[in-house]
Amino acid sequence: MAPTVPAFTPLQASLWLTLCGRALDNRLPLPILGDKMADEIVRKVDYDYKKLRIPSGSVISIAHRAKKLDEVAQRFLARNPDGVGLDLGAGLDSRVLRITPPPTADWYDIDLPEVMAARQDLLPAEATPHGISADLTGGAWLDSLPTDRPVVAVADGLIAFLSEQEMISLVGRIIDHFPSGEIAFNGYSTFAVRMQKIVPVAKVIREVTKFPGFNDPKTPERWHPKLKLAREILCTREPEVDRFPPFLRLMNRMSAPSAAVSRLGNTILVYRF
Ligand SMILES: C[S@@+](CC[C@H](N)C(=O)[O-])C[C@H]1O[C@@H](n2cnc3c(N)ncnc32)[C@H](O)[C@@H]1O
């Protein structure tokens, strides 16, 4: 018998969008990410992903941004094998299995208690080397983390659900806790905020999104004096576009020359401190 679909609040249930997006990418003839574990979980709980009405363009965006964030974390931990990786708002994602960090690094997945309980039920233990059940808008979750090792913190799909002030405090607490590191997340533009109000796929998260969005990738530099933009990844210019279906590939190729147009789509922002 299939395990029952965990009972989540609308905020927690936002994880189905990204999980199902990655699962559906895995079923494509040419997957962008190829996340077999996401596919396995969706099949295991027999989740009715059709009700989310995720368009094929969003499936690819979700998979693509996960791949780019994987690369940021993987490269950081390859350069800093004693480092600490954090997946902020990890949902049911098994990122650590995709990036296989060096054995000397430590990986932490953080999400709300109900989500972390579901991870234990649905994911193999190796997918959560260290799990922290916590509300990221509080500070206590950092107490058990080392203070003397470099950190890479990735937040895939989290930013939309925090207010700007909550995001600023979260970033500030990470910077004040660790000696150095990188913080990376998918960009959330004011255009994306406007689209959320109208596109059907965003219906399930509309009531729980709070972030106002920003367009200038340097905006977060104002959040903390130590925070500096290290890299803006415009996904239209990334090599995976070659594997996109023809229409999406064409749209990306046409957008790629303009940073402003590219920012209307998928971007990954990487900051260092
Ligand atoms: C869109 S989902 C993304 C999940 C995962 N990163 C992925 O890519 O599948 C957003 C996640 O952020 C978590 N989240 C939102 N606000 C949070 C908070 N204040 N503290 C901890 N987790 C939070 C939700 O529970 C959910 O799992």
C-alpha cells in the first residue's frame, strides 16, 4: 500500500510543486536534472501531480534552477572540503545525494517540523545527513552548527515565502554565525511576483507568498555590510538550454543577449561574505 500523502499546511505543501517539477523532469526523454529520487517519492505516495497543472516550461525551470544550485554547493564544498552545506527550506529534496559532498564536509537540511518528519518517512536516511526541524525565521536552529567552518547555504524556492525583513534577518544570522561562505538562492523578480498573481500553477502558493521581489542582483548587498554579489547566473545563458524542447530553447536563445530580459526568467544569485 502507498504511504499516505503527509498532511501539510499550504506553506509546507509548496514543496510538492518543486518535487513534482523535478519528478516530471526525470520523466522527460532528455532530463535537465534527472532527479530519480523525486520521481520515486511522487510515485511512492501516488501524489496527484496533475492537479498542480505544472506547465512543461515550469518543469524545466524548476529542474534547471535545482541543477544550478547543486553546482554552486558542489563547487563550494570541493574547494572547501571542511565546509558545511545548508539546504534552507529543503522540503523533500535529496540534494545531498545529487552533489555527493566530500566525506569531510557536513550537510544539513532544514525545514519545518512536519516536513522534516515526512523526510524521515519518505526519504532514505542518507538524504538527510543532519536534519534540523525549525522555523528559519527564528535563530535557534543555528545553535547546533559549527562556528569555525566555511558554509554554503542554498535556498531553492524558499525566498518567496519570507518577508523581506525575514530574509534580511536570516541572511544576517548566517553571516554572523559562520566565518565565511556563500549564500545562493533563485532570484525572485518583481515580474515573478506579478506573474504569481495570475498564472494557474501559482494558485496553490498565492496565499502564502510574502517576498516583494527585486530586480537588481546587487540589492541584497544592502542587507548586510559583508554580503557581496559573487555571481549572477542567468539561466538563459547556461549550457543546459541546448537540451530544452525547441520552443523553449528558442525563447531562451532570444532572451539570452539581454540581462534585463533574462532576469524575467530563471536566475540564480550567489553572494559571498
Ligand atoms: C517551494 S518549497 C521548496 C522545497 C525544496 N527546496 C525543493 O526545492 O523542493 C519551500 C519550502 O520552504 C519551507 N519553508 C517555508 N518557510 C519556512 C520557514 N520559515 N522555515 C523553514 N522552512 C520554511 C517549506 O516548508 C517548503 O518545504
